[in-house]
Amino acid sequence: MCQKCREEIIQELCETVNLGRTQRSQIKLPSKMDFCVFKNTNTIAIHLPSRSVVMNMQNDEAAFEGWILALRYWTKYKNFKLTWKRPRKIRKSYHYQRFLYRAYRFHELFQDWFDMDTALLSDSKIGFVRGDNKKGKYLLNFPSRERPNIIKNNMNKENKLEVRFVNMDKQALLNIIDMDENKMNRQLPIGLFLNKVSNNTRIFTGGKSAIDIWGVGKDNTTLNIFELKAEKNQKVGVVSEIFFYTMVMHDLLNNQIKYQKTIPINRQYVPRVPENFTKIRAYILAPSLHPLIKEAILQPLNDKLGEKTQFGCIKFREDDERLLCERSNTV
């Protein structure tokens, strides 16, 4: 671990980001990530240990996309290299499969300034990630049921906020996003499977792996997705989450990934993504974020993906027990 490099990066961040004394204490690089600076090539090299590539991506120790986009925006370093240690057991490591997919998609977008050993992608169960010609049908699972539209005592803070945004205070988002009020939902599953949906064909994690809030535009062709964070949940990992969910939807739009043709009988009436959507709008929805995260760091994604897929930030607050939202580049 290059402690001198870490200190140099942190010092530059503290000098560049306009922060108060309290916020400066939040400028810490993940302790398990290694950072090495190469001034002659204007490069920061990042190495992830095996534990990071099997972590939930919202954990800052795993969120390489968030750190790279933030460091590229706030520091003078514009080139990045990623390496990682393979986990010992990869056969059923669904988090590792998601990591490989994220690394592939990030490299595909930014290979002009982002380098990595693409040979390591051979561990992926997804053919187009491995770069081989083996054809496979990669399927998403349908929602298993309609989500509760009332707040329950056993819900955590973010689940309660989801219910409020979708069922009780939906106007908060409708005031700034052109959505159909009857097509707003929460917890859209992002489980990926090979050829059929079953536990034996699973590629990505399941269970609670889902897009927090999603809605269809009034044009019926725009898919809006939201990664929701409650107050004080301020992690760089939010960028990795919204990036991953958006790339999966982007692949759904481009037919790299599909829904199974036959809808299970017990799921025929659950809300689902329209088959003819042509645009994606992805938002981080939060009252406040990590000091290094703001809408401007997402601009490279928007530049590469174009009009079809765009990222942004929305700030919300509670006022007299109501939720209020505003578009913001300084969340």
C-alpha cells in the first residue's frame, strides 16, 4: 500500500473541494483499496483485494466506479487503471459476477482513459462480457408480487421513503419528472439468469437486489429509475449502484438482456417495464450525498451514452410531513 500516494490524493481533494472543517473529515479513501499515483502518465492505479470484489457494491470498499469518477473530476489525474485479486471461490459468487459485469461495462465506455486486465473477465458467466461467441439468452426475473402501498412497522427508513414516494407523496417526483402517476412502482428486481429463471441458472444476486423506485414516462417510452438514499446514508457507492442498475436496463433496451417470454401465472398482474421503452433516465435521489459526489461527476457517463441514457441527481426534503423534490447538481 502506497501511504504517500493516499496522502497526496487526499490533500489534493481537500484543497480542491470547497468543504468546511467537518466535511473534510469525510474525505477518506477506502482502507482496503490500494491507490498508486504515476505522475509521468497522469494515472491513478487502484487495486481491489478479493474481499472487495465480492462485497455489496454500495460499500465504498467495492465502489470503484464512484471513486474513479469522483477522483477524475476533483483531481488532476485523468487516467485510471484497475486491478483486482480473484476470489478463491467464484462458482456461486454472484457478487463477483456483478463486479465483472460492472468492470466490463465501465471499461467499454471509458477505455480511452480507463485500463484493466480484460483477461480476468473470462471468469464471467455472461458471454458478451467474456468476449466469446457462445450465444446465451440472459433473462431478468419479473417482480414476484405487488409491493405494499402502506408503511409497515418492520420497514427500514428507505423502504418507508419508497412507499411515500410511490404511494403517498408521488407528486413530489411528478412535479419535476414527466411520469405517468399510474405507472410508478418500487423494487424492480435485477436478478440475471441464463436461459431460464431458476436458482440453478442464477448469475447475479437475488433477494433484495432491486431498483428502489421506477416509473414510466407519459410518453410510455421513457423508463425512469431512482436509487434512493435516506439522510446520513452518504456513500460513494451510490454511484456504483445507479451505474449497475442503469447498465442492466441499457442492455435490456438493446436486447442483450431480455425478460422471459412466458410470464408466470402468479406474476401476470405485477407492474413491469414496458417492452417498447427507448430511453432511460437514471437518478440518485437523496437529501444529501458524500462530499465528493455531485451531478457533475456523472457527466462522462452522459457524454458517452448520449440522449438514449442519461444520469442525474434529485434532492429531496421533508416539509410539514410532505416530501419535496428539486433537481440539483449540488446534492
